[in-house]
Amino acid sequence: MNGEADMWFIGKLSRDKQGVGSIVGAVFMLLILLTGFTHYIVNVNVTEVYNEVLQDMGELDLKRNKENIEFTRVSKTSGNKLNVTVKNTGSYQIHIIWLGVFNESATPDTQDYYELDVHVDPAETVTNIDSSVTVSTGQLRIQLVTELGNKFSSSYPEEESGYNFVDEEGDTPTTGTHSLFSAQQAGPDGIMDTLTEGSSSTNQTANSDLDRNDWISGQSSAGDVSAGILGDTYSSDDTRYELVETKATAGGSAGSRNYLLAWRFDFTGLSSSRTDTHVYIEAQTTGETFRLYWSSDDSTMNYLGTITSTSDSWINWDIPDDTSTTIYIILKDNNDARADGTDTTTADLIKIDALFLEIAPTYELDLEVQWISADYDEANEWLCIYSGTMAAENIQVDVWDGTGWTTVFTDLSSGWNSVDVSSYLNSWTFKIRFRTSDDDFPHSWEIDATFLYVWS
């Protein structure tokens, strides 16, 4: 019995151990599966991150490869400040973070970097990238570094390019205006300097307010212009000029007398280039007819018309002289003399509220631009001007030959205009001027780029 009991006990224990082993095996299998699944998940995640990184790197490479900066102008201002203009010709916005300035003429070479924060959109042109940087003379290498690591460089002055853009505006005084002179220093890039005619004479008036001090004293010299003796008084408020006839000997039988009036008003310092000259008068008389003349030489009188109104009225006449710098306006009466030679008894009066000349202005263009470091010793030397919209009026271009102006373009056309100037370009300094004739309306012309193209 004991033996049988012992055998039964041992057999029972073996079956329990088998059950435990199955559970342990199942747990191990589960752990293996979980480990495999976890490894799979981790591997998938790593792959996704890796792919995202590759995609991001690909996009960065694409953007980096698509970045492109074109230097449209590198110059220095009068204060030796660097003036850089660039255009984004790429497909993405560019973030410029560094400006490098290398002086290759210095011994040893100098290299300076300046931090920037400039964003340039596609097709956008940005001027004065950093106008605070002072640069020295010599051959400079200008470098721009983008946030993506691209580097773009240009030389100043340009090396072996043959394109010498105009340096600065020319001598003063000038007639007319630039809208943006720096536009001529780069391109053609569609950025225009609009040249607009200025007034070569002003709209001049004189004596219109009848201030006592404005009036020119009358004269009694011999001749038709100033014949007679003159009298004048002011009304109490000094706003009206009164001319009263004066009794004077006037020929005829001895002792005969009459009343005369001859008064001259002088307008001096007038423009010799004007499009229109008018005399305006507002006056009233006591009944007699007064006559108005004009003269430019103080001797020959030219009749304008009569003043007969007994109440204030405006009258104006055209003076067909637009070049004389002095115009005389002469007021005369009808020379009251009685037929029987006896004295007349009434001195007529004319009251003038306003007497002035109105001169319409004229407009012209006379603007100079110049080079101060022109390459003048090459075999071929051409002046090139790229123009935009042109006014109907001709705009000529002259060059200074050292002693005077020589016309090289009688008119500019839209687009390219080129001419050989090798016979005039013989020093570092070279200047040209844009010129038009006088007319009565301010015209405008667009200039995109102006440069000297030289080569040997």
C-alpha cells in the first residue's frame, strides 16, 4: 500500500510539472511575439523618421539649388558707403544672413563679414542691402551668404566686364528732375529713372497789388514813348493808382495850352524764353479815351487798344514779343486841345486798379550725368542707353568733348541706343547731358540704364 501510495504521489507531481511548463512556454512565446512586434513598430517608426528627414533634406536641397541672386548694381556713395542692389531670380524666398566684403587689393587681403536679416521674394529687387558699411578703395569682392548656405559674389569695380555704369549726377544748376537716378546705374531691369522737364521761366506778374512801392516812376524824356508831363495821386487806401492830366504847352499858337498825360511802366528782368506775354489792366476813366502802347526799345510804340470805360473793367492784350527782357507799357490820352487855341478847363482822370504782365512759363530739360572713373584707354568705347517710354518731343544727348558739347543722339528711341564715343572719351571723367528745347508743356522720358561699354 505504501509503495502504491508513493507511486501515485509521484505520478501526480509529474502531471503538475507538465502544466507549469506549458504556461511558461506560452509566456515565452508571448514575449517573443511582443518583442518582435515592438521591434517591428520601432523599425517602422525609425523608417518613417528617416524618410521624413530624407524628404526634408531633399526639400532643402531643392530650395538650395533653386536659390539664385543676381547682382544688378554694386557701387559706392559719395561717403564711401557700400550700395548693393540684388534681384531674386530663383523660385523661393531667399533669406540673406551675411554680407562679406573682401579687399583683394590690400596686403594682406582683408575679409570682413556683416550680419544681415534681409528677405527677398522671387522676382523682387532690393536696393541698399546694407548702406551702413563703409568700404575702402581697391578691388573688392562682395559676397552674400543665405540661410541655406549658398554664397553669391560680385566684384567692384567689375572685373573685365566692360560695362561701366554712370557714377553720379552732373553739374548744377540744371533744368528738370530725376525720379530715381540710381536706376540708370544698373540693368536693364525695368527700374526707370524718369526725366521730367522743368520750367525755364516762371509765370511772372508785376504791380498786381498796386502797392505804392511797386510802381515805377514815370518818365518825361523826349520822344513818343514818354512825351508830356505827368501827374499822379493815390486814393486814401493806397489800393488805386490815379493819373491826372497835367496842363502843358503843346505847340500850336503861342500861349495855347492843353491837358496831356503820358506815363510809362517798366517791366524789367523778364525771361527771354517764354511762350506767351499778356498785359492786363483794370481801370476806369472820367470819360476821355485813353490809349495803351507797348515798346521793347524805349522808342518805337506799338498800339494795343483804348480804355474808355467809366467803371472798373478788365482788359487784356497780347504782346507779340516773347524774347525781350524789358517791356514798356505806355499810357497816353487823346491830347485835349481846343480848336480855338484857348485853354481847356477839365483835367481828365484815369484810375487804375491793376496793371501787370502775365508771362506763361516754358519747359525744357538740361540734366547732366557723369563718370568719374571711366575706362578710357580701350580700343572700342561705346555709350549705351536703354530707354523705356519716350515722350513725343525729341530728347537729344550731348557729350562733353573737353571744350564744348557735341550731340551724339538727336533723339532717343525706346530700347537700345548705342553710339561710338571713343573720340570723346579720353579721361577718367566723362559727362553727357540730356537736352530738350523750350515748349509750353512738361514732358517726361524713361531711362533704364546708362553705361559705357568698352573693350580691346
